[in-house]
Amino acid sequence: MEPFKNFLNAGVAAAIGSQLQRVDPGFDRRRFEAQATAGLDALELKARAMQMADALEATLPAGFAAACDQLEAALAPAWTDDRLGSDDASQGGRQGLEGWALWPVGEFIARRGSAEVDLDRALQALHAITQRFSAEFAIRPLIVAAPQRVFETLQRWTADPSAHVRRLVSEGSRPRLPWGLRLRALVDDPSPTLPLLRALQDDSSEYVRRSVANHLNDIAKDHPGLVVAWVREHLPDAPPARRALLRHASRTLIKAGHAPMLAAWGEDRPLQGEAALQLTPTRLCLGETIRLEVDLRSTARQPQRLVVDYAVHHVGADGGLRPKVFKGWTLDLAPGEQRRLQKRHSLRPVTIRRYRSGRHEVDLRINGRVCAHAAFDLQVDDGPEAG
């Protein structure tokens, strides 16, 4: 897989320079491209975006409104479908700027547009940009600088004809957006975003609704009770699309076995019956795969709704065990039914986890309760240990 950083390359810089020179023949394309690409290969993705934004600051008109006019004139036609972009859009396109080329453009607007005098013009520019890429990163410094004014605009945008603009309302104001500036005020108190989410949770676009679900899931990490209350309020008689949204919004708490959230979904009752967990093999090396077999037997007289997950307790640097919960199965177990579930769990190296040799425990969790245990021994070769 090609590294993400390569989405911002010398070809993208050339496309930005070409399109800006197209709308303004006096634009110093040579200076822009030289500054934008200096040492580019050694930089990671975000650093590349910042360097290209620096080059824009050095070469666009000094007046912010004039710079925005020039950038908007260089844009490609707005996207009319729900997509974040394509390979064709990554280089900026022959019709104008779109796709990854607009990340540094958004960064330029965020830097220059945070001043109160320029805020409205910056929001206007981001309204245009988000219909050709995304402005979810760029709008966040504006929220920090002038939250009330930005939220007034976001409320109006909940009714915008473009799904991309409506998605920006939710995605740009997420408290913990990955890769984005953390909005600490909203981490502490997410209430300013709740009217926006309420307006969007039944949006006609699945693209928008998924952002709302991710936003609520962000909130759940700091305010679980608020999201439980949201689900309790909005789940009864919910149409299928909203039900799917609420389920996705609940995923972190459900996976963690959070009892109030499980209760909100009617999935908090203990298993009536028996559960057994078997692992094969019980000795393996890093990079191999282990098979989980779960045997369930119901002793209930009624069907049981079960959320079956499992936790792997990884060996830590201090020799202690640290659990990580993984998604298993959601099912209805009929009265008296016996069922076997199977799943393969990979122990290949990943960048987010460091594996160490030793005995790893696994526990089976049904509706948030530990119902069975097993263990395996992992051998990690000497030398650099994986991620």
C-alpha cells in the first residue's frame, strides 16, 4: 500500500501552481513550487501540507479576501455525490483544484482566517472547499477562535443543499477528530454540538449520518451518560437508518461492556445457559493466527439477544497483562439452542501494539459479563519487536 504522505507530492504542488497561475497570470508559480517542494521527500504527510501552506502564504496576495477570491476561482466544479475524492482528483485535476491539493489550501485559510475581521470570509471559502475535498481540519482553529460565530454558521449549514457541507457541520466539530486539532472546550462540554447532531441524525445522506455517529461516539469517550441518554431518547420507534446510526454511535461503549448502554439496547441480561471458549493452537509465534471456538447452550425459555466479544490480555512491558477488547458476534440464541461460533484472530505485527513473549489470557464477554477463559503462549523472536 502506498504511504499516505505520497498523496501530497511534487505533482500536487505543480497542479496548485498551475491552477493559480491559470486564474492569475501574475502568480509566481516558480517561487511557489520551489518552496512547496524543497526537501519534500523527507517529510511526512502533515509536514508536507504545512510546507505547501507556507508556500501559499509567501505567494498569494497579502489581502486575505483577495487571496480567497483567487483560490476559489481555481477550484474544480463542486462534487455532487457523496465521496471524499478519487485518484483522479488527487492531483488537482485539469478542471481546477480538488482532492488532496486542497489540504494545504484549507490550512492557509485556517491560519489567515482566524482573525475576527476575516472570519466570515474564511467560512465562505471553507464552504466552497469542503465540496471538493474536506474542510474538517481547517474549520477547527476557527471554532477555537470564535466558537459562537462559527456555531451560528454551522447551524445554518445543517440545511445546506450539499451533503459535503452538512457533513462538515458534524465532522468539523467532533471533539476528538483523528489527525485534527483537539477541541478541548468541546471535550469538556459537548453541549454546543448537540443541536447540530439533532438536526442531522436523520439526514438523507448516509455519508452525513455516519459522521454524526462518529461524533456521538467521540462524545461517549468522555461523557458516556450523555450518549446513553441520547440513545434512550432517540431509539424508540427509530427508522432503520437512525437505528443503524445509533448502533454505530454506541460501539465503543458496547465493546467496553458498558452496562447502561447495553441496557439501552436491551442487551444487558446475563446469559441463561453455558458458554465455553477453546483456542487453537495454544502455542504460537508472532505473525501466526489463533482460532477461537465458542460453544453456547441456552437453558432459557425465551430467545436471548447476545453481544459476544472477547478480550485479549497482552503482556505489557512490566510483565502485567493489559486487556484489549475485540468485536465478536451479535446474535439471537433460541430457547434450548446450541451454537458454535468460530473466529480467527491474527497476531501479526501492527503499528499500534507491541507484542511481547509470554502467556496471554483471553476472556469471553457476553452482554458485558465475563463468561469463559482460555490462554495461549506467544513467542516473539529476539530483535526489534513489532509495533
